[in-house]
Amino acid sequence: MRKKEMIAMLLAGGQGSRLGVLTTAKAKPAVSFGGKYRVIDFPMSNCINSGVDTVGVVTQYQPLQLNQHIGIGIPWDLDRRLGGVTILAPYLKSEQGEWYTGTANAIYQNMEYIDGYNPDYVLILSGDHIYKMNYAKMLDFHKQNKCDVSIAALEVPWEEASRFGLMNVHEDNRIHEFEEKPPQPKSNLANMGIYIFNWQVLRDALERDSKIHNNSDFGMHVLPMLLEEGARMYAYPFSGYWKDVGTIESYWMANMDLVKTVPEFNLYEDFDKIYTDADHQPPIYTGPNAVVQGSLLSEGCEVLGSVYNSVLGTGVIVEAGAEVRDSIIMQDCYIGANSNLNRVIADTNCSVGDDVVIGEGENTPNADKPNIYNTGITVLGENTTIPDRVIIGKNCVVCGHTYPFNYQDGKLESGQSIIRDHHMKGGE
Amino acid sequence: MKAVGIILAGGKNERLGALSAIRATSAMPVGSCYRAIDFPLSNMTNSGINKVAVITQYNSRSLHDHLSSPKWWDLGSKQGGLFILSPYLTNENSLWYRDTADSIYQNLTFLKRSNEPYVVISSGDCVYKMDYNEVIAYHERKGAEVTIAYRRVPDSDEIRQYGVIELDENERVTDLEEKPLDPQSDLASIGVYVMSRTLLIELVETIVRQGRYDLVRDLFARYRKRLKIYGYRFDGFWRNLNNVHAYFDCNMEFLRRDVRSLFMGTFPYIKTKPKDEPPAKYNAGAVVNNCLVGSGAILNGNANRSIIFRKVYTGENSQVNNAIIMEGTRIGNNAIIENAIVDKEVEIRDGAQIRGSVEMPLIISKSSKIG
């Protein structure tokens, strides 16, 4: 029988609704990050860098871009004859078809896939975080402590602890209590959502919990149940860079972390690289009058204008006289001549005309979604086009092909939105 | 499939000096992230040729390293593949390749085990983009036995480095001379040939038996009257890397938008071995103008009219002008580099100065330490 010691299950089905228009057409793990990467590249690369060569990627919400990105796993050397990467989408079963209703339910519905590799251990990951981690070391810890379950844990600042799922542990790191976002934290050990289970323990727990909860969830149901039953659960101490990119602000901040002169998160090491799907990797060109400072430029960028403190994805063009500042400009965007962008996130394939100003005005929260867009960042959805000579304020959302008549007096005031069909590319 | 491909990548070129002392000319780094062989190799797969032999001999380590996986050129299939053919010892034979025709002869099994009607042969050290299907279609239309791609070279000094052909009004080759002293025309072969696979096998077997080993001199030139050889005119961008000036100028031409657009901006693209470097990082003091920069570079200093390869580091207040800086080279603070070709993994210490002249760029050998 086939056998893998440990396989990974990567939960990549979530929408990430607090990322607003960035996740309208793709799941959160497929969102671009750090110029050339997508969020899912980090756990995927960690897997192969840790020797985990069998990865089931559980998808559900808007999987098309994720599927195209992962393909057969070539960028991560996960194109294998035995193992490799497998996309696990929900499917119809003889009695009924079922969506994945919770994190643990998604694993429950794929037990057959896991059984096919007869693993001793299953590593559960999510596609939501930016970090580098060696899962092989975590497995060593798991074996040393004869764990049933080990959970990666990060010490977070005490003042932020109440935003996390926390674990209270004994001196030997054995977990005795879980607390979900407690107002008065007793510990600052945050659950990073990275678990290693003994497969037989997990398998049995999933089967039992699925009879109780039809939306079986690791944090809410499975882990508390196992703790209650006296399972050996240990917190695996992790220290290093680990960032959630779940909101517009945290997404922007994590990108900006990378442009610092000596960034906390180092992408420039020779080993444990982060891999991504980029088989066409042409160089970058900066023109005779270009100014590029404090910025990351990905392959194929052409900059004739100025770029300050920004992250540019592959194939971005910044025309002469344009100025991009404190912004994230994703793959294949075009910034027209003499345009001025300040604190903008432009999703892939946007086209900004000439003499456009974005990010000017009062910091008025977005009128439709004040809880999502409120830090002065204006967001352009995928394939958005902006006509020449318009002025767009702060906390705005523009999505789709827009015409001059969409802008009253050539302006979009701070906090206003124009949402058109984002699938429309070019004209209609 | 209509054709198999052969890339002749065994050659060395003394006129490239220290640059090719450690590598085959086909492995010469070009345009911030490519090697010369990426161009013919990508042309092959972009033309639908999925079975390609690369014949290597001289200093082939860096070439083999570059070609470590066929995946990057989409050649990793069961029906095709990338065949790297280096000389080997047998009971009968302990010879290196005696020349181009001999290198094909010693690997005739590759051709005999194929069933594609044509062979496309290209040299491995020229920078160009060509759809070989068009050459094959031309070859068929003309009823040719051999088709040689050529271009016009007005410079009478330059053309002496090439095979020079003369054509009749139907584009049939009437004469062919290799590196002539007195060129009779301004039409130069660009080292791309199409011919029938079985004919190539037959002719190569014949000439090698006679102790003749060169594809151009002993086969095409010698058989120019007996075979129906036609010229295929190619007017696109084509550069040979056969001396330091040509190499330097070809790299600098990538600063032109039309050249970048041809190779990088227009599908099908030129593919290369991915190195998965992170984006290039331009720190606060960097002033980088009219430069091509590879991924993974970290730039703190000034750079002007230069080709900067992957993973180059430049220190604060450093000056790089009119230079080619190859992969992994580290330039210290306040260092000055002008009119130079700095090979891979060189360490230029703080304050060091390297100055060549506009007429003759200074070459710094791989892995040296300066200052």
C-alpha cells in the first residue's frame, strides 16, 4: 500500500470578505502579495521546503484563479507521480451534494483522499498567512512529545492578545485550555491555525464530530472535544514573522513591511525560497528619468515615472511623469502619464489613464462599507479602467470599466464607490 | 511533429576572452536573466518542436547547469524531450567532437530514432526570435533540400566572420564560402538550417567517412552545386555574441523598448531557467536610470545605462555606468564601475574603482575580489 509519513491539507476555500473587492473574483489565498507572489505561495513553499511533498488544497470559494495558479504544482516541485498537489473541490455524492460547511468538515469530506496515502500524520494549514516555517521541525516536536495534536503557537504582544484564539499551557507546553478572543487574556500564546494530528486520532474525531455538528470546525468543535477527552495536545512554540493579511489595512501593512531597507521578513535568503508560478520572468526596466526608491519591483516592470515606497507586481508599466506613492500595484497594471497615485491598491490588470489623481481628499470612510475601507486606502478591483483626467478620493472603490460620465464633474469624492461588472475587460 | 531540433552549443570563442574561458558561448549571460541558448531553445519550443538535442562539448558545466530540467522550456514530455549530447567514450571511439558535422555524426542515434521529416539546426549562441515553421514552409514551397537562413550584413569587416552566400533570382544558393577573405556578397548565413532528416543522416555519414567534419565547409559548401540549397531571408533582430564588442552592444540593445518588446513583451516569450528570486529591491538612496535589472537585486547606489543581472547588490553611493554586472556580484559602498563587464559573483569592495574605456570595456573575471 502507498504510504506517506505526513501529508498536508491546505484550507484555501475561504473568501476573506474583509479584503473587499480584492476577493470578489478570487479566494483570499489567491490574492497577490509582495509583488510577484500570491498568499498561498507561502504555505505551499513551506511544505516543499519542509519535505512535505503531498498537499491537498481544499478549495471552494471562487477557485478558478487558484486552480490556474497551482496547476499541477510545477513551481513548487509538487508535480509528482506519487503525491504532489491535488485540488480538492466539493463534489456531488450519491445521496447528496454538499459544500464544505466548516474547516473540519472540509477535511471530513476528504477523508478518502487522505486514506489513500495511509499517513501517520496530517498537517492542517490555512492559506491566509505570510510566514516561513519548517513543518519538519514541528513534526519532530510532535513525535518527541508523543502528541496526539500539536498546534503552532506564537507569542503575540499582550495588548493585542485578545484579538486571537489563545492557548493556556503548562510548563512543558501541554495545552490545558483554549480561549477564543478573551477580553482578559491569561496567556499571549496565539493559535496560528497550523496543526499536526495523528491521522487516526483526527479521523476518529472527525467522524464523531460530524454526527454532532454539521458545520464541524477545528477551533470551535474538534480541538475542544479532543482536549476534553484528555488527548495529548502541545503548543509548538514558533518565533518569527507571521502576519495575517485579512483586512485591507493589514494587507497593506504586510506589503509595506517588505519595502523597508532591512525588512523583518527576509525574502532574499538563498535557501527556503518562496516559489510562485512565474515561468516567464523578464527583467525590470527603469527609464532615463525614472525615480524608484524604497520599492519592490517585480519582473517585467517598466518604470519611466516615479515610484516611492510601493510594491509593484509583474509586468506593471508606470509611464513618464506618473508618480506612485505608498501603493500596491499588482500584476499587469498600467499607470498613464502624469497620473498621481497615493495609498492605492490596484488589483491585477488595471489601467489608469493619463493625468489621473487617486487618493486625494478627506479621509472619509467608505459610504457603503465603512468597516472595510476606512484607512484612507483606495482600492481598484481587477480589470478596472480609469479614464484620463479624473480625480478620485480616499477610501474609494472602483471596479470595472469606467467612463468619464461615471465621474461627476470629473471627480469621485472620498468614500464613494463605482462598482461595475468586474469581469468586463476593456469595453462592453 | 514536423521537425526535430539540433542546437550546436559546443563551441568556444577566444575573442570573448575571460568571459568564455569558463563557459561555452551558448551559456553567455544576456539581458539581465537569460543565457544565449535560451533564444534558440525557446524558438524551438515556440515553433512546436518538442524534441531538441543540444550538442555540448567545450566547458559545458554552466550549460548543463542551466539545462538541468527540460520543464522550463516545456520539453519534459514523453513524446519529446531535451537531449543533451556530450562526447563520450566507446570501445571504438575516444575522440572529442572533431567539428559540427562530426558532433551530429557521433549522435546519429538521436536522428535515426526520430520519425519527423525535418531537422532544424541552429547555433546556440545567437540572440534572435524566429518561427521555424515559416522556414519549414518556405523550404517546402521551394522544394529545397537545404534551406539556409541569411541576413544582409553591409559591414565588410563583420561579414568576414560569417558564411557568405550568393543567390540567384530564385533565392537559390549559387555559392557559399565560410569566413571568406574577399566576400562576394553582403549576405551572411545566420547559422539556422532546415533539411530533411534522412538526407542529413546520409550526408553526414558520407562526409565523416571521408574524414571531413565541418557542417558548413565540408557539407553545405562542398555540396552547394549538387544540392538544391535555398536562402531564407531573415530581417528580424539577430545578434552574434562572437566578440567582446558584439556581446557588450547586444546586451545594451536590451535598453531599447522595441528590443525588450520583441523578446519579453510579445508572445511567445523567450523562456529561461527560473531562479525564483524575489522582486528587485530599490532602497531609499537608489538612483537607477536607463537600466535593466534582474530579480533578486538589491540596489542602494547609482546606476546608469547598465545591464544588472539577478541577485546583484549595489552599496550606498556606488556608481555603475555603462556596465554589465552579472548575477550575484556584490558592489561595495562608494565603489565606481565604468565601461566594464563584471562577471558573476565578483566582490567589489568598498571604494574600489573599475574603469574601462568606451572603446574597450574592462572585463573582471568570475569570482574575483577587487579592492
